[in-house]
Amino acid sequence: MTRSVDIVRPVQGPQVYLRQGEEPRQDGGSGGSGGDRTGFGGGGGGNHGRGRGGRGGRSGRSGARRAFAPKNLSRRIYAFFYSKHVAIILILFMAFLTLMGTLLEQSPDGVRGDSDAYRSWLDTVRPRYGGWTDILYTIGFFHIFASPAFKVTTIMLTLSIIACTTHRTPSLWQRSKRPHVHPSDAFFARAGLRAEIVMPGTPDQALQRVQGMLSSHRYRVVDDPKDPNGSCYADRFHLAPFATLIAHTAFVIILVGVLVTSTFGFRLNEFPVTVGSTADVGQGTDLAIEVHGFSDSYHPNGQPMDFVSDLVLYDNGQQVARQDVRVNQPMRYDGVVIYQSYFGIAAMLRITDPASGQVLFDGGVPLQYQTDDEKHVFGSVTLPKYGLKYWVISGASGRTDALVAPGQAQVDAVRIGQTERTDSGVLDQGASGQIAGLNVTFERERQFTGLSVARDHGALIVWIGSGLMMLGFMLTFLIRQRRLWVRVRPVEGTDAHGRVRSRVVIASTDRTDLGYEHRFRRMIGDFVRRAVKADRSGTAAGTSTVPAATGSRHT
């Protein structure tokens, strides 16, 4: 005699009507709670329950006073920060600021503390932004990542993520340690992924076999104490939801790193130093960089092959490091990193006051900027005491010009804060001239090296946060919690052999996960094969002949 176990194919029923993160509902809702101390009344009853709304506070005035009590005020602030609407607004505003900081040219750190230098820098970007230049400067869009708006947004977004995380953690822990094990009958009828199995034996025997099957697939099994007929809950990876907390924590760490960098760090992307001279780094440090030498080499096709600067670093006047710095071999000292970035020609100038004979400037003026037509290179030196800025203009390498011949330099004097030149002159090397009342000598041309100097205490913090975020994303998307609910009910009557039968319903909400649906079907098929094998060997006697209510029947 052939013995068999009947099974309904795992089928996909209608989608379960649950809110995001909601557990399968029980048969009735509870009534609303009473009014709180702020003077607001309680809510009404649930969908199926008949609870009564609570009474309001004693009076509106008393409720207002209580609402601003320290304890209630802290609760309101906490509720404000864990609001998802607030979080979305902060994220969008942060994204907007980041986008503007990426699209708009940002002022170098070295000019932000010098109003004259900042105005000079604005003059260099004015042709690009036109009439918007002053507006963008006023609202701080030329230094977004160091602006108060960016820092305040970063702090608020950090607090929002912390509040959301701490608010969600208790519910995740509760769901992990005490899962919802007793859903309603409607859940089993509407579950997105379910299977019905009719098998010989009492409900207790059927439940034991199902629990054994789930345990063999590494599911955690929890009995349902509310169902005397036999039900249970099972899950895998019950700690998987905590992976989102890792990602949230990582985001907080990254934001802290960004805040540390924007507050305590700096980056000077354009830090030119003429060979043979020394330049102070500033930015709250006592560092100074001296360039002893510079060399560059090229491939046969003219492409740069290597350029290296011989640098000496001083801290408070004491030499602390010396190194040949290349593009990929920076100098590092006390959190400050010095990179080789670019190079060019500097004009060695000597400016003196003819009345007193005082030397006002004696050094190199790096010609690090290029005109739009790429015919000229230029740089400047500022004399704040005299209210003058001298622009030095020379022909670009390989270019000829009728006004400025090779070996010459044009010197224009401009009043600080103005754009029109007040005086100008073209000087040969070794020649002098009086320009804007001061004696200017163009001594010679010399190379300069362009460095990038940065101090970023938040970089390590950001790297740690990025690693945690990758871990959190991997755990979130690769390891998902799998939850199943099992309900066993006796089948009326007996089969042709006089045996009692039980109907086992296994349901899950993971309808949209095609990978899990395949594993679910395979697990059910494995269970049926084991049950059939046990039945044929005599473990379960008799044959089930009840047809399946839905789907096709397996034997």
C-alpha cells in the first residue's frame, strides 16, 4: 500500500495589509490612552476595539505651563529630532549645501582670514559669476563647508540620527527577544507567502515534525502559548535588523569627522613658494616651509615625468623635517601633510619707499594664474600699509606678445578694493622704475613650486565611519531576518484508514523576495519528502486523500 502526505503548493496570496515595520495584527485594537499632562486629550479606540478616548488636561493654561516644564521640554526636543520628516528635511538641505559646494568654486583657506586677499580672490572669479559674485559671497556660498550653516546642519543631522537610532533600538530589541508569535487567522489567509500541508497525526505530532524541520534549517523556534491547538513562530537571523543601527552609527561617525575637519582642519590647495625663500603656513600653526631646490623632468613627447621639491619644514623656528617631496610622496608632520601640486615661474621683485629707503618687499611673486586667452601668466603682491596691490604680468611659456617681450614683466598698481589700475610700467630684468610712487625693481625670473598643505584631523574618523557603513550595508542587504508563523489545526473526520489528520499552515510576509521564495519552496519540498519517507517506513501510518483547497496537490 502506498502511503503519502498531501501538500498544497506554496502559493502567493494577496499582499498582507501591514504598515512598514508593523507586526501581523491581532484580532482587535485597544482603546486610546487618556490625556497627557500637556493638556491634550487621549486617542480613540483601535480598528476593532472599543476603547474610549481619554480626558483632556485640567485647563489650557495649566497644560501650557506643564508643556514647557524642563522634563516635557526635553521630551519635545527629543521628539522633534527623531521625527522622520525633520530628518528628511535636514538630509535634503545637507545635500543642497554639498551640491552647491561642489558646483561653485570654493575660496582657498588661506584667503578667508584676510579681507584684502578675499576681495582679490573674488576679482578672479567675478568674470565667471558676474553679478552673482557679491550675492554668493554674502550668503557664504564661496566657503560652504566652513560656513555656520553647514556646521549647524551637520550638528542637527547628527543629533537627528542619534535620536532616531535610540528611539528605534528598544523596539528592535523587543522584537528580537519577544517576537510577535500569535497573529490573527486573517494573516494566514492573506500572507504573501504560505503553504498548507495536510498530514496524518494529531496537531501535537504535526507541530513537532514542523518544528524539527525548522530547527534543522537553523530557525529559532518559539512556541505560541496563546494557541492550545498548536502554533509557533520561527525566524533566522533575528539580530539582522540591528545592521541598520550599524549603518546609522557609521553615518554619525562620518558626520563627526566632517565637523572636526571643517572646524579644526584646513586645506591650502594653492601654496606657492619661490625657490630659495621661506613661507609661513599660518592657519594657527607655527610652521614655515623653505624650498631649497626644485627640478623637473619630461618624457620625450614633452609630457611631465617627474617634478620634485627639496623642502625644509620649520616649527616655531626649529627645523623638524627635510624631504624631497613628489606628487605621491608627501611630507607629513604632526597631522599636516604637504603635497607637491604644480610649479611655474616667479618674478623676483624688490619694492622700496623712495622717501625713506625702506624695503617694503623683497622676494618672489609666483605667476601662478593664467589669462583666459592663455597668453599671459600673472601674480600679485599686496602692501596693506600703502593700500596698494602690484600685479605682475609676463608672457606665458612659448607665447610671444608685442607689449611684454620675453624677459620682461609688466607691473600694474591697483588700489586695494578697486579694479582700475592707477599706474603701470614694463620692466626689463635688472631694471627699476617708479610705479605708484614706489621704486620697483624686476631682478630676475626664478622657479616656484606649488604645494598643497592640509591638516585633516577628521580623515581617520571618516575612514572608520566609511568602513562601518560598508559593513552595515552589507549586513543589511545580504543578511535579512526570515520570519515564519506556523498554525496547526485538526482536520474533521478520519481518512479511509481511520487515522486523524492535521492541517499545517506555514506563512511568511516575504513575498517580494524572490530568492527567499525559492528557498521557502525548497524547504517545504524537503519537509514533504521527509514526511513521505517516514510515512512509508511506518512512522506515520495511513494515507491522506483530502484534496488541496488551493493550488495543486503533491504526493
